[in-house]
Amino acid sequence: MHVPDGFINAPTSAVTGVVAAGAIAVSLRGARRELDERTAPLAGLVAAFIFAVQMLNFPVAAGTSGHLLGGALAAILVGPYTGVLCVSVVLLMQGILFADGGLTALGVNITDMAIVTTVVAYALFRGLVKVLPRTRRSVTVASFVAALVSVPAAALAFTFLYWIGGTTDVAIGKVATAMIGVHLLIGIGEAVITALTVGAVIAVRPDLVYGARGLQQRLKLRVNGELVDAPASSGPEPAPVAARSHRKVWITGLVASLVLAGFVSFYASANPDGLEKVAADKGIDKKAEEHANADSPLADYGVESITDARISGGLAGIIGVGVTVVAGSAVFWSVRRRRSDDTSPSNTETNV
């Protein structure tokens, strides 16, 4: 759903740019509370994984494809504020290096794909885990539903922005019907990917899933024939052996991202994604502009001067994963370090 330059007029793009900048500023502050010794190492990896999976367009109805947006996945794994930053880093790397998503439309894309998806998904996720049984399976189910809803929500947000600042005269009702219809189908793919990923991490490292914290079910004891809550332990529960290091999970996630972007992406659907298909069918792409970085050596997810499509696309994917994990990790470690500085004893004494 990467919006190119020319779909949305300059005033609306400028307003969404301000909204995106404000949301990123708020998220940088909020991420200080979310990023700890568990989430900080994972956040950069989540951004790289989202980049990799977004290269895997999967087919949906009527010659259309879809790909992961990632807002729900990021919010559930590392927190909503950090999730906004994860998707924003991905969009920035895609726009600058790969000419995917217009630069003047960057505010539109961040607002739509990072902010809307994350806020909608995490709000729904938190509501569901409060009413569902307090189990790991419930977290996976809630992840599925939240991801499913987040995609048509983003489609609706784009339709709203197009209604305000679209550059072609198209009946907005037709745009809304087409966008929401196809993105409901894409949302199913998003939900499956999100639930499988969250479920896989919960299976081996539940302590790393931000959305699963505090959801452990209390032990029950049978007293006089009735089940009652067991008394809380006097100290923290010992971490499982697998939870004592992030290294294995981080390496596994990085290798998976490299394999997906470098090899599996070659088999992705070549059909236009949901927005491209609707734009072509409804005529909202008549004033689309060439990307400012169309001459980038990595434009269109290929390496310039390499003629073999498999090698070119695979190498571009590997470069993209590497750049994204480095950029994302730098941002999140910087935020984490800022939090550590703010809570250091010297600062605490000064503030007191």
C-alpha cells in the first residue's frame, strides 16, 4: 500500500507529514518506556523482518497481490510506540534506497501504514486479551484478529486522505468499496503471518513478546473441593534457560529475514498490490509522478548492472535487510541509552 508521489496533493501531503513527524516524536518518548533489555535487541530485528516479509507479495483475488504492512506485528512484539518507529524505519529505507513509496508522500505512508495500523491493531489487541482467557493461545488469537482489522483500517484511512486531497476526480464511494474489499482479503494474509510469527516467538521466548507481558495465568489449587488462586511467590520467577540470552533468537530472526528477502522473495507474486490495482482500475493514478530516487542503484528491489533477476533481487533484499537492521538498531539503542541516561543515579539526584 505504498502511496507514490502524485496521488495526494501537496497541502494534504504536507499536513500528513506534520502528523507523521509529531507521531514519531511522541513515539520516541514512548519507546523509552518500552525499550528494555528484552525489547531493545529485538526492535531492530523486527524492522528488518518486516522489510523482508514485505517483499513477499502473496496472490489474492482477481490478479491482485498483497503484502504485510507490519504495524500489528511490531506493536505486539515490541510495543505500540516502538512499533510505529519500526514501520517508519522500514518506509524510510524503502523510499530512499528502493524508490518504493513517494518521498513527498512519506508522511502519507507513515500516517497510513505505521500509525493507523499500529494504533488500531494494538487497541483491538489489548481489548481482546482483557476478555479472552489469560493464555498464550489467546495472545495468538488476538494477534490474528488485530492484524486482520488493521489492514482494511489502513485502506479506509487512505480513502479518507484521497477524499480530502486526491489529485483526480473519482467517485470516492467507488474508491472506498474497492480499497476496503481487496484489503479485507489482504488482511487475511496479514493476520496469518502475524499470528504465526507471534505464536512462534511465544513458543520459545514468551518473555520477548511485549503484548504477552502480565498475561501468565495464576496457578490454581484445589482447597476443600474448590479451585482457588495459589498465593503469589515472594520473588520473581526464575527465567527459563532459553530466556537468559537474546543471541539465539536474534540470530535466528536475522537468518530468517535474510533467507526470505534474499531467496524466497524471488517467488513472490508479480501481480500489482491492492492499491496499485485499485489505482489502475479506478483511474486514481493518472497524475502519479516518477519517484525522485528512480535512478537509485537499488530501485525496484534490484541491483543496478546485475542482469540476472534472481541474483539482482536477492542481493537487493539482503542489502535491504542489512541496512534496515543497522538503522533500526541504531535508533532503538539510542532511545534505550537516552532512557538509561535519564534514569541514572546522577540525574535522579539532580531531579530530586
